[in-house]
Amino acid sequence: MAPRAADSTVLAGARVVLPTGTVEDGRVAVEGARIAASAPEDARTVDLTGHWVVPGFVDMHNHGGGGASFTSGTVDEVLTGIRTHREHGTTTMVASTVTGEMDFLARRAGELSELVEQGDLAGIHFEGPFISPCRKGAHSEQLLRHPDPAEVRKLVDAARGAARMVTLATELPGGLDSVRLLAELGVIAAIGHTDATYEQTVEAVDAGATVATHLFNAMPPLAHREPGPIAALLEDDRITVELINDGTHLHPAVLELAYRHKGAGRVALITDAMDAAGFGDGEYQLGPLAVEVRDGVARLVEGGSIAGSTLTLDTAFRRAVTLDRIPVEDVVRSISANPARLLGVDDRVGSLEPGKDADLVVLDEDFVLKGVMRRGEWIVEPKTA
């Protein structure tokens, strides 16, 4: 069924997850593009008995999808990637870049900022080039550089107010000064692709870092004599940890460990998706590096490192509830409210409250996606009897 605007609609009968908890047989009123406190008597009613209604998902770390790269694709290709993730429930997303030449990344930031200004993206995340060659993952080592504050500032300025996050190996020369700069500019300083010690990580958090980029991945493992960055990031309430819940990046026990130590209020479920998300197996490029996707797992052709994911957030949600046994309300916080808060857009999205954008996802009793609404318009319209 073709998407259509919901000028005055009531979604009725579902379990509705609100900031205060789940309401059985709940109602969500939509007026135009916003959630309303009530609706007129003649409003169209959609019976969603047997379903869940949750806030639209917010992805703060996403490199592409639908066959399109946010780092190198044309504007139309980027829009294809955005549309692909919207169809899987992500109504708000940040475009993440990968390591490249500084001038290229600056130009790319300017191009992506136009999509932010249009409301298609919520911002830009620079993952690289300021990361450790020891933990480079799927980044070109030849293009890595130290986080010189002047160069960090160059990328932030090129984004014309659209920069939301920069991932840094904060132990590198210039790392702490760059964290302080980002904090002053109101941009998230994220610790990731790092070889830092426990003590160095504590310093970075004290300097103003607030996010751990895909915790556990691309950093030293937790060890009993050298706890490294993981222990420091888990124990500090100032840090929100990103987790990739695709069954490949993290063992379920590790996901549970993170939730147990951080609490649901300090976890952000992300995709770290690359071009193949929502598209399929095959050969791809991640920046300058060749990637092969087989059975839904993306790896570098040379070396075999995991190269992002093919995850969509509806799958991450379903896994978290059905396999990891995380309470639905906690998953909603991790996949919607927390990233919205970090990105500074929680006045508009991230929860189902009157006055906010009518961004929501409809799931069946098995947590399979059945509907997506963004700003009052059905992207995927649920089939009702």
C-alpha cells in the first residue's frame, strides 16, 4: 500500500511504550506530523490490537545501506540508504564517514550537511582518520593521522554545524586537547579504535569524552592485570556505550555484561551498517578498502577484519528482546531515547510524547516490524483487518 499522510489518526489497541512504561490497550493520537494529546472524534482509527507501538529508532552510527555508502555515494545514493533504513524503523539517523584524505572528508562533510539542513539526516559522525593503527579495523592505515586539534576543527567547521560526533583514539598525540575542543564545540567526543590503557581512558573521560564507539570492538580486550579502556568505559556513568547487536560483533553474554554494568540509560544500540545493509551479499567498497559480504557478515578482502555490519535496527531490537531477554522498555531507551538525547534531538524524537514528531514503529507480538511512521506519514503502512 502506498505511503500516505495521517492528518488525524488514532492508533488504538496496541501495547504502547511510553517514557513512564508500557500501556496496555494504549492509544497514540497523531495530528499532521506530530503526536497529539488527543484527536477529534472523526479521526481515523487504526486497530493495532496484538501489536506494539514504540518510538522510531535513532541510529547514531551508520555508514550506509541499500547498496549506498554515506562516505562516497552520490546524494541520490545517500537518500537510497536513508530510505532503506527508514523502512526498517530508523526514522532518525546520523551519517558516519570512514577514514579518508582530510580534504575529501571536508568536502564530504559539506555535501552531507545539506542533507542535515533538509532534515534527511540528524548529523554527521567522523569515524577516522584520528584513530589508532593498532586498532584500525576496516580503516586504511595509510590515511590515519594523529588527532591534531586544528585538523579536528577543520572537519567540524566543514560540516557547517552538522557535526555530531568524532571518534578518536584519545591516547594519540593531540587526543586529549581534541576531546576538550570537541566538548567546547558541543560535539560528542567518542573513544574508539583505541589502544589506550585504563588510565589513559580515564583521562579522556575527565577531559570530556562521553561515548564509547562500538564498545569491545576495535579496542584491547578486558584483562585482569591490564583492564584497558573497557573497564574504564563500563564503570563511568558519564559514558554511553554503543553496542552492535547483530550476533557477530558481540556474544550475548557480553551484551548482558554491558547492560548490567551501564544500565539501560547508558546504552545506545547502533548498526554500524555499511552499504550491504538491506541489500545483500556481494562485493563492496568501504572507503578505499574492498569488502566481501557473505551470509550477511562484512569482512575486508585483505586481512579478513570485520568491516561494519549489515544490521538494521529492527533486527537489533528483535534480538535484544527475544534472544537476549532484555526488557522491552530498556531496549526502547537504548534504541531511541538515549541516542536522541546524545544527539540533542530529544525535544523532537526518541519517545512517544505529545508535541514530538510522529515517528513510531509498529511491531507484532513476535517483534517483527509491521509499520513505520515518520513525521505523520506512513513509510511502511501496517496491514489491518
